[in-house]
Amino acid sequence: QEAADLHALLQAVAHPGDMALLKQALTLDWFGLGGQALYQLINNETALDAWMSRFLGYYQDWQQTGLMAMMQHLLAQEKIRQHLSKTVMAERQLTNLHHLIELVQQAAVDKHLGINKTLDWLRTAIAKASSAEDQQLRLESDDDAVKIVTMHRSKGLEYSIVFCPYLWQRSDRLNREKLLIKCHENDRMIVDLGSEDFERHREQALKEELAEDLRVFYVAVTRAKYRCYVAWADVRSQDTANESAMAWLLEFAGADFSGQQARLQGFQKEDENTFGYRLLEVPGEVTGSYQKSAIQADFLARKRKRALYTSWQMSSYTALSALSLNDAPELPEDKAGERQVEPEKSKMDLPRGAHTGNVVHDLLENNAFIDLAQRKDISAQRDKACQRYGLKLDRPEMIDDLLQAVVVTPLSDKDSAFCLMNLAENQCLKEMPFYLSMQSMDASQINRILQDTPAFQALTAKQMCGYLTGFIDLICEYDDRYYVLDYKTNGLPDYDLETLTHAMREHNYGLQYWIYTLVLHRYLQTRLPDYDYDMHFGGVRYLFVRGMQPELAMSGVYQDKPDLERVEALAALFGGNQC
């Protein structure tokens, strides 16, 4: 149940503008909202807006710091531990919750999963109900634990009290086997696939099975330090039971159940200090399957006839990208064995993965570009960012070298002055958030508009409506023209145009920059007098930071200027003029 609740919560965090998912999450015991409190909240627009704002903050935390850090922040901020402590089995629930968060975090790290694919993984794990060793229930405490182990694994161990409920049984598989028998003959194992001696080999196999059962029986009943409980059952399949190792040892063969009881009672009389026997009466007869009785059935909620499903949602580029027909990992795992011809060895030494990207984005966002170009001391800020995102470096100055190359490299073949360090702070809009209105549309309709564009991957069909939200790394103005810039830390074999184009398409960054272009287009339409797309929009630049070299203009940079006709077609598909 905790896994299902966690999935509901993470869905609301991953789509912070989806009111239905938010309300669903708030019904969880985790938030301590009773029926009246929840009713008042749902009918209070101001309070709901405050909750949506908080969930948007958690979404940003998840993007920037990862699942584990976000969940720890959420648990503390919403006082979830305090709320759960008032519920039944509180310790069990809290233990399960923390264990689940660890499992999901480990999967996200091992499999390089982004937000939506993390949700997919959790949903699949719940459906499969895997019994893998690392997903077994973690006990609140081992003090009162009941340990269930196989008899083979118990050899050499000791337990205070041991229960052996199934020693009276014996498998009848060999009696029914018609195709293959394995046994030993002349000190060699043989396999009989249907010879004339098949029945003789079956008898030999039965004897060997009984010998192994006797050995395991001995292991089982000698594990107890103080007391061992062994059961014998009166069952219809007496022939099979009477052939078991326990029946052989007690010489039960040929005796009915009353005779077997008399023999067990005789053992008790012979030595009452070490052996006890009791017949357990079973009251009544069990018919059908067991069902828990309904308590206070009069208070069960009535089924709703009205459907609560709505196609309205708060979505993102990441969610759209997950619909790519040729899907690639959202956080690709770089292969150490690939050919590397990067311009500087220091950039090759930087670890691959999201933690490096997070540090680079953080420092580019929170430092003036001119300061990075002039190698201003950012060691304290850099080390704090590395610690925050879990990036370990043998030589932290590698980050400084990389950032200096990024801000100094010219972003135009024709104008060497166009580089980040020459942009004033008031010419830059960093990490610009946006909400792009979407009318009811099918995501696959984007394919018709962007077909044949080199960096775009076609999408599968999905009905969408609501808002598309996200953050643009950088919008800047240079020479009266406005540009969309995005930073990428992908490690590539090389950074020539063909490789960059392949990487852009593989991860569907083309879809991303067409959306960003539409956002900036609408933004400038409302903010810039006499706005003209061809005159004022300069294009997009995707900066693959590992390949940027100050002495080589446009190195590691993928550029494009989407044509106005397709931008307007996208605008018409999304509908309206809201952004």
C-alpha cells in the first residue's frame, strides 16, 4: 500500500499543475487531512494555489537535486512522519516508506532514469510485485522477528524456537513422472528417458529422495535451542504422507490416524520431559474461500456514477520526449570504451552523468559570465554545488576550466564578440520558467509539422490538454536579437556537426528547442513593440560544453533558426496566445 501511495504522491509532484493528481495525493493519510479539512481545502482556491506552488517547488527540487533529497525535504516540510505516527501500524508504514524511497532512488541512479521513467519503473515494480532479495519487507526491528528459512539454508544455525509445519509431507512427483528419472547406479548418476528399466530406476530414485528427506529432516529438528514444534496431519492423501521421512522414522506406514495418535501418545509417556503431544481440534468445516467480515458496512462510500477522469494536465518537454518512437535514456550512461577525441583531457576526466550536468547548470546560473571568464574565485560555491549533487572530483579546478571555455567560446562564425562573457546581466534571462497553454490536441500531430527536421524524433499518439511547463536555461539578447541557449554535458565521441546532430536527434532535443522557440516567440510578441520574428529572433544555440574551445568559434555548438511557418503551425496546434 505504501508503494501505491508513494506512486500517487510522485505523480502529483511530477505534474505540479494537475489539479486532479494533487487532490488525489492530498487524500493520503500522509498529509493528515480529515474529510472536513479536505472538503474545505478543495473549495478554497487560494489554499489550493498554495499547495500547487509547494508541489511545483518539490518538482524543481526533484529536477535539480534528485528524488531522495526532494523526498526528505517533502517529508520534513509536510510533517508526514508526524501525521503517520498517529495511524495504525505507524512504525511499519514509516519503515516501508523509507525503504521504498531508497529502492526507487537506487533504480533511478542505476538505470539513469529521469522523472517520468522513474514513475514508469515504480508502476512496473508494483505490478510485478517482485520478490527480489533487496525488495523484501524490511523489519522495524529484528528483536521480535520470525525468520522463515529453507531447511537447506538452516544448516549450522540455531534458533530459540523452531516450527516445522510441513515435515509430514512428501512430494508425489516421482510417482507421477513418466518422462525422465534421475538416480544413481554403480556410483554414477544416470538419466532414464524411458528405458525398459524405467520403473526400477523410479524405485531407486524414490529411495534416494527419501534418504535426502531424512537428512534434511535431521537438519530441521536439530536447529532449536529450547523447543521444536513438529506437526502431523490427518489428510486424505495418506499414502503420500505415510511415505514421508517423518512417517518412516515413526513407523507410521500401515497405521490409520488413531493408531498414529496412540504411537505419539506412547512417546509422551516414555519421556514426558522431552516430548509432548497434543491433538488440535479444528472447529467447524471450512467451506469456500475465506473472506474478512465487513465492519460497519453501513458507512461504505457509495459508488460514483460520474467519471472523475480529465484529460487536462500539467505536462513538460520531458513527458513529451518520453513519447519518442526511438526512445533513448533520459540521462544516458556514457560508455567508457567509446572512442574519445575531445579537445582537452581535463574535460574527458569529468565524470559522466546527471550530477556533473547539475553542477555546471548551477554555476552558470548563479555566476556572472564575465566573472567565470576572468577566473573569479568560486571555489566555495563550486565545492558546495559538488557536495549538493554528489559530484566527486580529484581536481575540482576542472570545473573552472570548463566554465571558462564555455563563456569565452564565440557563438558565431561571423562575430567573434558574440560570446557569453560579453553579455551584460540585464541582457540575460537565466532559468526562465514558462507555462505554455495547450488546447486539446494529440501529441502525434507535432510529427506532421516537424517532419524532416534533422534533430526531431517522431512522437507516439497521446491526447493532451492543459499547460506545458518547463525552464529555459538561458534567453539572451545580443545586437538587438534574442537567442535561446541550452547547456548540455553529454560526453560524445567527437563534437563535429554530424555527431552533434545525431546526439540532438537521439535525445529529441530538437523537440525541446522548437517548443522553447515557440515560448520565446509568444513572449516577445507580448513584450516587444514592433516585434518581427525574422528581425528580432536570432535562433537557438545548444552548447555541448565538453566540446567548446575558445580558439575555435562555434566548437561544440549546435545552432538552428526554426522557420516562422512551422513555429506558427506549432502555435496554432497548441492553440490560443497564452504563455
